[in-house]
Amino acid sequence: MPVKKDDAIEVMEIKQGRLVCNVLGTSPLVLNAMSNKVKRGLLSPSKKNAAEKASTLKHNPEDEFRESAYRATEKDAPTRILFPSVAFKAALADAAKDIPGAAKAQVGRLTYVNGDYVSVYGVPQLWMAVTRSADMNRTPDIRTRAILPQWACQISITYIATILKEITVGRLLAAAGIMRGVGDGRPEKGKLSYGQFELVAADDKRFLALTKNAGRVAQDAAFANPVPYDNESAELLGWWKAEAVRRGFKVA
């Protein structure tokens, strides 16, 4: 049956916009990549007997520090540290829950942070802290992660310009930097305030200093020779090294 002229379906033309944002951390960024040790254990789980447990160390803080970061392998990469771009998209969409005139699901469909990862500038330090496992007893453990006291990155956002305005996307991202954050310990989880950020101009002196001095070379040096983030981390790392030597393990 032929379609009448008055019954023809019209589809709105979709236009895309692109917004490049310079992100500057206002609180430390805690990296949270899953270590190879954990991933291999998930892939092929095994149980250790008492003798095997006694001959191994439960934790190696320096290795865990290095493996908590997603790292670029390209020789010409501007930074060694990478961060999942989806974290910024999630922050952007999540901020819409508390901002009048925006809906989380809609913003999630209409915005895209380009690339799988973004290059993050900042010199990592070794952070050891007590965490609680997800089991019924909430068993305590010591977790080691890399933390960037100062950090910056540049993200590129593609959005549906037919529906969203550039200023709306920018405002949502700015709000996300305050209310939601990225990485472990972010405000969105309720207790801590790590991973917060602000949007700055391309000529911001703080942003330029980090992109100049806290790239791949500085990051490689920090991974090779870890520096504790705080006094507790320094004390725990020192104790672990002494205990490892006492038990006959080699420590760098």
C-alpha cells in the first residue's frame, strides 16, 4: 500500500558538536586499575595450602602501586599514566541527576568522551590505606594504590548538538568535577573527596606546569622509585620491607 504524502515520516537531522576541555585536579586522583595478579586469579583461581602461604607474601606494595595504574606502552606517549575515559562520561551523566533540566539517562545517550583512555599528567606516589572487603564480615585489608596529588588531563567530548548546547555540556562537566569526581574515593561514593576537578583555560599556569613537568619521563621515574604519599604509607612500607627481609625475601 503506497504511503500518502501526509503520512510520510520525517526524521530530525542529527548534528554533532565537539567540546575540548582542559581538566585540572582540585583534589588527589586515586588510580584503581585491577592488578594482573588479581586478574590471573580470577581467570584461573587456586587455593594455597599452609606451606605455600608461609613461603609467599600476601602483598607486594611496590608492585601493587605500579599495577594500580593503566599505563601506555607507546614510546611516544605523552604520559605513562592513562585513565579510562568512560569515568568522565559516567561523571557527566551522574551529575545530571542533581541538576535541574537534565536527565542522567538522556545525557548518557547524548554525550561521548572520545577514546578509550585519556593521558593524565601528574607524578604518582605510593598510598597505603586500610580498606574493607566486600564479604559479609567486611574483612579489613591494606590496599596499595598510586595517587596523584596534582593532576591534569584534556578530554574531548562529542555531543548531539541538535538537542544539547555546548554550554550545557560544559556546565554539567564542571558540576561533575565538584559533586562526583573520578577514581577511587570520589565524592560520589559518599565518604571521601578524591578525584575532584575543575575546567580551566588552555593557558592556565597550573595546567601548563603539569603538562610540561609531570609527563611520561617524570612518571617513569616515580614508578621506578616509589615515594610514599603520607606518613602512614611510609611507616607501613618500611615495616613491610623489614618483614620481607626477615622472612628471607629479596626487596629492592
